[in-house]
Amino acid sequence: MQMKKWSLMALAIAAATTQMVYAADVTTTNDDSKDIGVEQLAQGMADSSQGQSKGFIEDSDLLLLSRNVAFYKNYRNTDPGTQNYRNEWGQAEMLNFTSGFTQGTIGFGVDAFAIGAVRLNSGGGTGGSNVLPSNASHCDDTTGSCQGQDSFGLVGGAVKARISETEVKVGNLMPQSPVFGTWDGYLTPQHVTGGLFSSNEIKDLALQGGHFTSGNAENSTNQDGNLGTAYGWTEVDNASYIGGDYSVSDELSFGVHAANYEDVWNQYYFDLYHTWAIGEDTALKTSLNYYKTDDTGNADAGKINNDAYSMALALTTGAHTFTFAHQRINGNTPFDYLAIGTGNHDATPYNSGGSIWLANSSQWADFNAPGEKSYKLQYDLDASTLGVPGLSFMTRYVTGKDADGSGADVNGAYSGFYGENGEEWERDIQIAYVIQEGPAKDLSFKLRQATYRGNSDINSGSGADNEEVRIITEYPLDIL
């Protein structure tokens, strides 16, 4: 099975370079029997990213990212004897080295990272967020919540090769795809282990694909952690994906992607983005997103037949953007997506990844229950046009209703998740500022607050009512 999937990746890479190969076949012969096609191919490769390579060291970058995350969540309707709040705080230093490519037709390079983090606050009874790995030797007997580890670290990397505009990487990676994507929203990022390719051989067309077998969640240092599903917590032995995004013009683009999570599901995705310039500083952006998910193979998560849609209209005028979005989930199971193992098998074995590109997925809830219909109103302010560069503000309100999980496969992973009339809502607020100049240039601050409420028919799938605050500070330092 794995050999077939690696062959699929090789086939995709070959398809991505069709334009380059085709140039060599189209030849014109003059009296000197000169092969113009070969010369055009050679010139095209010389003008490519690999053709312009300056070398392994010359094109390399070394970045040190300092990140501080404080997290507080207050649960509002927990039962006696259960955890009623989480409070964790950590500091991480992340060193990322990205080499250039060696010169020549095929270039080679290396990417590497080293992460070290410390606990600033967390205790038994208040731990359990995704900020820190849990320390199983310091847990609260009443709630079962464990203190975060005092310190932790992780090193990894990938080898890479490039020909023309096509790259292949193998190792610890952070793919970003609507059907297979990692997430980086807490103290340290997620990684997955495997191989991927990306190609931009054809103008305005970006292709990507990959095959992965394991990974580490953001609060785990176990790079051999299992892949899984975010809601069903179903283990996935391996996953493969392929897709492409095409820009028709500056105003119109679309993408098509597909993934196979072995013995769990086949998932297909389509999106469309269009921008309509109404005036000098006014534009309307339309976004359409669609997922189709069906069980496959042994159907380890049970029967799945799910369609997920979202549509968003965003009107920008000057510093202000007003967004309205509608999202709908059709089927007997929730829309589910990639998760990565934490190594904490007794509590939360998987943390959600980043491959949910639906419009109403928010800070806490995804509004992805079976049958759920949700609506969003959002306001964004870019204060740079008002004379305060670096300052931004966002607030949104999302409400969902008609969730019904009663038709889920009784032998599947989603049985009993939801009642017949689930309702929920969430309100988010974010204030962010990036220092624009001086010694602290690019130092950023984010304050995020979320309030969530849901009835008893949906809380089993989305969590208890809560208020949540996150404070995130980042400072990137370019060393090379």
C-alpha cells in the first residue's frame, strides 16, 4: 500500500513538470539542424528558482523566534469534582535554519529546527491545555488534571531537493493543505513526519502533495505520535494528499484537493475566491468552500457520508471589513479532519490540526456538527489607514443550530456525540499590535478572548460553556 502511494507522489511530480518536458519535444530544425526546443528548455531552467540558486549557505536563513503564551479558560457549567478552569503559561525559543540549494540542475538542501520551552505557570488541577505537555507525576486526584512539564525540547529537520520550480522534502514538516494541514497557534508548532512535494512549473498554478505516517502535537515531543481524527479520535496509519490552486486572474482563483486517510476516509475539497473592486478603497470578496468526506477501506471510524459547505461575503472599505458567512454540515457525522497524537492516551490522545478551512471555524468551536447550520458576523479594523500602523482589531459572533447526531453509525466513532437539537454560539475578540520600528521592530502582541455557550445536545461534541483568554507575544530575530 505504501509503495503505491509513493508511486502516486512520483506521478504527481512528473505531471507538475509536464510543461518543462514538453518544451524539449517541440523542436524546429533549420539548415544547421539546430534544436531550438532544447535551447528553450535550458534557458527556462536557467531562469527558474533552481537556475538562480546562489548556493547552500548563500541562500540560507537562520531565524530565532521567541514566543510567550498565557492561557486561561474558565468552565461555567462543570459538575462537582471536575476541572473548572485551566491556567498555563509558557515561554519558548524556536531556532529555525533553512538552507539554500546547492547549484546545478538538481539542488540539495537541509531544513532544521531546535525548540526549547519552559513552564512559567501550571499546576495539578489547572493544567491540561495545549500549551504545555502534561507531567503525569504531578496530577490532581479530584480533577485528574496534571501540571505542565517544567521544561521540554524538540529537534528535527528535513532534507530537500529542487529541480527548476519543483521541490521535494522528506522529514519533519509543517504542510498547509485544506485536507492535511498542521497548526501553530499555541506555544510550539505541530509537525508531521513523511514526504511532500510542491511545484510551480506552470504559471499561476501551485501544486502540492504528500504522504505522512506520524507526527507530534503542539504539546508533545514524541515525533512518532499517531496520526488521527480530531473528533472521532480514530487512529490513522498513514495519510496521503494531493491538490492544486490556480489563479485565473488577480480577482479570481480556485483550488481542488483530495486526501486518503487509510481505512478511515477519502476527503475532497474545492474552493473559489473572487474579489470585486467597487471603488478606489472598497471591495467585495466572495469565498466558497466545500468538503466531501466518505468512509473508505475498513471504515475504522464507522460509516461516513458528509458534505460541508461555507460561503462568506467580506466587504472592505478603507480600514473596515464587514463579513457575513453561512456554513452548513449535511450528513449523520460531524465534519472531521486531521489530528496529531499527544502521547497522553488516558486523557486527550489527539489534538486538532489545521485542515479545516470552513468559514465559521473559530477560536473554540468549529460549528461542524451533523446537520448544523451556522451564521457569522465579523468586523475587522486595520488601524494603519487611520494613522496607527501595526494595530488591528477583530470581533465576531457565530451561532449554530439544528445539530442532530442521532443518525450516526452506532458502531462508529461518532455515536453518542450529539443529541437531536444541538445549539451553540461563540463570541471572539482580538486586539493585536506589531511594533513598526526601533530596536523592538516586529515584536508583536495579541490578546484573544472567547466566550462559548452550547446546550446539552451539543456540549458532548464541542465542550462545556466557557470563557477563554489567550495572550501571545512573539519576537522574530533574523540571525542570517
